[in-house]
Amino acid sequence: MPTPAQGSTRDQLIAAAAQLFSERGVKATSTGEIQRAVGLAPGSGALYKHFSSKDELLEAVVSAYLDRLDAETDEVLDVLPNNLESALPLVAAAVGESMGRERNTLRLVLRDLEHRPDLVERVWHSVLVAVPGRFATWVQRAETAGAARPGSTDQAVVLMAALMEAHTVRALVDQDFASVLNGTFEEAWVTTASRALSP
């Protein structure tokens, strides 16, 4: 059973729902179970003081994830040095940590949102379009400073998409590329990215 999260009751309900939905599926999770997970009486109807339906709670789970992803992306890219040798390991580590923390939500999106293609589209737009695009914008700034190869923004998009897709697969099946790599995936990504982007 999930441990109640810190924060408002609404935030606790969102966190508990994310975990229960990912573990049991949306249909198999009752509102009573979600309420119980945060210390509320199952039959109290307390959840409906914050959400009109379980589907609205599901939307809130996805929106909260995308808000966190957006904020974390800004936090990382805003402080990256215009030096690939220093910046790329920070990027790889930040993506790994962020997507590792979001494993429950990623599993939910990949396994249990067939009935909400609009939510799936929102998530994939962020993971495969928005975040790679913002990384490419950072690379473009590095180009201007002479720290990245001119015309390498397309490579930047592909590199970031590959990094995020690898962690998405890891979240879904609990497997990585350790058996076919001498080092870690992140180390190999940094080496590949450096070769592709360095001036």
C-alpha cells in the first residue's frame, strides 16, 4: 500500500493514484482504495471534494507528471555550462534520475491509457518533442558560443529522444543494456553525444 505523500490532500491523492494505477490498473483501482492509501475513510467520498471523477484524477496524475518534467527540464538546462564535456554527463544523470523517479507514471501511461489517447499524446509530445527540442535549443546556444558543432541541432534532438526512450523502456520492463555494454548506458550516451556535437 502506498505511503501517504507529504503535501495537500489533493497532492496526496494524486501521488497515491499514480502508484495504485500503475500497480493495479486504472479500472481495477477503486476510489476507496485511493482514499484509504492517504488515510481517508474509503466510503467517505472525500476524493470527490477534489476531483469530480476517477477519470479527472487520472488527468491530474498525468498533468502533475508533465508539470514536474517541464520544471525539471528548465532547472537542468538553465544552469548547464556551455561546455559539452561538463554538460553532457549532467544531462544524462538528470534524465536518468527524473525518469527513474517517474517510473510509476511512465508505466501507467504505457500500459493503461488506451481509453485516453489525448493523455497519451500529451505525454509523448513532452517526452519525444518538447524536451528534445529544448535540448536542441541549448545546443544551438552552445553553437553560438563556439562550444558545439554548427548545424548539430538535429543530432541533439535524436540524442535526447534516444536517452529518454531508453529510460522509458527501462521503466516499463525493468531491463537495460548492461549485458551488451562495457560501461553504463549513460556513459555510452555521453561518449556518443560528445562525438556528435563537439566542434
